[in-house]
Amino acid sequence: MLIDSHCHLDYYTPAELPDVIARATAAGVGQLVTIGTTIAQSQRLPALIEGYDNLWCTVGVHPHHAAEAPIPTPEFLAELTQHPRVIGIGESGLDYFYDKAPRDIQADNFRAHIRGARLAGVPLAIHARDADDDIATILRQERARGGHFDFLLHCFSSTRALAEAAMELDGYFSLSGILTFPKSSDLREIALDIPLDRLLVETDAPYLAPVPFRGKRNEPAWVAHTAKRLAELRGMTPEAMAELTTANFRRLFRKAA
């Protein structure tokens, strides 16, 4: 069984969603995690997935939305994770490519999410784009300040320097359809060096469809193509990679085990 560790199911219409989930199940994708991007949206996700035993969600504020409302406190974020279907916090982090929120506000928002994840004892899904140095700095500072917290670099496509910093801090890595893109040779080289017990797969659907569907609207069923490419890179069968990434997911997202 495969698990899509990061998708956005609320981006599909209510009429589309049952078929999207059915196609994922038919493709061997047994569980899906739909991701929070604002507090208001996060609070709606448990109701969206109600009735599906194989769906989970996270709660958080994406860096794009960090300046749209007051930054949530760590305590508030931790309280949201008390819902049984909420298994993590995020996605949160830094995005200097679009810079939709001032960078100091992004950083304060990111730190609040780290502290909330530590307080709740759940992992943090991190969005990192063109901000690798600051992501690494904040991760190290927060670890030194408050101790261990679990985190996942979602849709990892960053530099080797950030990968090495995350590995030093026992972070996990979720690889998306970007791994299959012809020009992603640097990412594939990094993927060869990530410890096997730290690898997950995701779609980030409806974005970033893998080869051979690149350019189309992505969906969770297609995480199998990313997992197959990762298996080829690491000299494993697709079945072994599915078993590995599922075990890693369950170790990280303990509430979904």
C-alpha cells in the first residue's frame, strides 16, 4: 500500500472528490493526507473527510497566507490537533519565491508552527521555497531553544545544503512528481543520499503531476509514479518502496498508525 502524505483534497469539487478517492484506492494508494493552508480552511477539513476511514488532515497556515490574519499561537495550533483526524501541523514555512507575506511575518508564523508541533507531539509539514538558508537556521535555532520536534520537508526540491541540515536534525523528506521531471537530475542525486528510513512520497495534488501526466491536473492516484521512480533510483522494487514509505509515514505520523 502507498500513502499520499500531502495533497489538497478541498481543491476538488464535492462532486469530484469521491471519484478522486476511488481512483486512488484502485491504484493502491490506501491513505491520503489533506493539508491545512489557513486556519479557517484547516477547521473545515475534518468535516470534509468525515465518512472516509482512509483520510487524514493537518492544520496550519501556509507562508503565502501568513499576513492575512493574526499568527496563531502554538497553544491554539496544538489544541486543533486534538481532533482525532488531525495528525500533523502545517503546511508552514518560508516562501521567498512569491513573497506573498513579509519575510519577518513568515518567520514568526513558521516558529509558531514549530512550537505548536512540539507542544502537540505531532509532526510539522514544512514548505520551503527559495529560502533554504533561513529554513535551516530557524530549524536549528528552534531545536536548540526548545528541544526535539518531528518535521517533514514536503515536496522536497531544495538544495543539498538544506537536505544535509534536515538530515542532521533527523528530519523526513517527502518526494513529489518533481522527482520524475527530466530536468530534476540534481534532486535525484540528493534522493540517492537520503536515508531510506526518512523517505515518504506525495503528490501535492492537484499540482505537480508526475511524468507521464505532467501538465495535467494531478491527483493522489498518481503518487504511484513517483514511488516507482524513487524505487528505480534506489534499486528497489515498487512493492518494496511502497512498504518502506508506508512504514516511514506511520512512524512519523503516529496518530495515523
